[in-house]
Amino acid sequence: MTKKQINQQIDDLKGLKSLVETYEEVAALRMQAIRQSVLVARDFLDGLSAVFAQVKSNIDKNVDVTSISTLNRNGKSVAVFISANEGLYGDIINKTYELFIQFVGKREADAVVIGKLGVKIVSERNPTLLYNYFDFSDKGKDMDNLGLVMRYLLQFERIYVFHGRYQSLLNQEPVVSSISGDQIAVAGDASEHHLYLFEPNIMDVLRMFEGEIMATMFSQTMHESQLAKFASRLFHLDQAVGSIDQTLGEANVGKRRVIHALAARKQLNTISGIYLWGNS
């Protein structure tokens, strides 16, 4: 490469670094804006989900839950893949999709995709998959679309949501959450089954979960997904800045080598000229 080409490469790298750092700052602001609220609500809603599962497990197994539900259920299962509308979220979206497609392949469950990026992934990897699509904003609360999604999901007896979950800035894991009170079977799981007394009665408790709490738990999964995506974006953009700095360092080394080579060539030309004049 010539000196001019190297200078152009350095300018391009500096511009790219500035752009990446801007995205990184935005991702950090968005992550900090929702991180505390998500983590505070997480333990409470995880416990609430466990209570919901205990309520459903205490219903007589000989009773059809759909017949006593306060909602018009169809007795089916649905798997919801929460993706995004844009990229630059690292690998958390792909990991979540792998978990989702394995689940759908092993169980008879309707599929739902949330986010334009999810549509693209399905069309590229599993074009024969039948699914329903819903839009949802990446930037925060989207109550209108949340209502549309919930109206569709509430017809199903079992609702499983696949989303990213924030563990730390370095670690975001794909998980599946049940917002319908159905325990997700895990290999080697030997959880105990407890019987409870319900006041005023189990049906009133079930109505409360179905009427008020399921939408809250689904909203929490959307916030969990957003937090995991912004954390993943921040981590991978920080790695990108490191890679750009490394490439910039290599470009500067290359520039110095070219400068030294040009200086050496100039000195050789000068010495050759002196030698030729001396011989003449």
C-alpha cells in the first residue's frame, strides 16, 4: 500500500471508531435506563410465576382446565420468539432462535415471531415454518402492540416465551419462560409437588392470574429481552472498538514502514547520483 492509501485507511478507521463509540454510548444509556427496574421486578415476578404454577398444579387432574378457565382457551400450546427490529445485538438473538426452533420442532405448538429480524431469520433458516408475526418497538414500552399480542396469546392454554435474559454485561443467556402457569420440564428435575388451601377458593385465585397477572409477566419478558439485547450490543461494540484500535495500530506501523522505506529509497538515489557523478 502507498502512503496515501494508508492515510485513507487510517481516516476511515477513525471515522468507524467514532460511529461505533456513538452506538456504544446509546446502548449504555438505554441499558442503564431499564436495568434497575428489570432486576428489581425479576425476583418478584419469578416468584409470582412459581405461585401460578402451583395454583394450576393443585387443580384436580381429572378436570379440564379449559372448561373452568375464565378465558376462551383452545387447549393448544404457543411458542413466542422475541427477536428485534434491527441488528447489532451480538449473538443473543441467534441463540434465542436456536432454543425456540428446537422447542417447536419437538412439540406441537403454534409459533409466534415478534420483531422484523425474527422474520428474516425464519425465512433464511426455516422457510417452511408457519407462524404469526407481531411488530414491537425496540426502544421501550409499546402498549398498543402489547395489547394486540396478548389478545392473541390468551386463547392458548400453554404460553412459552423465548427471550434473552441478562446475567451480567459479559453474559446474556437465552431462556424460555412460561407465562401461563405451566412448569417447563427440565431433564433431571425432581421438584416437589405441594398441596395448598386456597382462600377464598382456587377458582378465584386462577381468575386473578388469568385476568391481571399474565399480561404483567409477558411485559416483563419483553423488558428482560430488551435489557439482554442492549447489554449484548454494548459488549460486542466494545469488542469492536478494541478490534478497530488494533487495526489502527497495525496501520500506523505500516505507515512508519512506508515512510522509512521512502526515506531509504531517497538516500539510495542520492548515493547513486553521487557515485555516478564521481565516476563521470
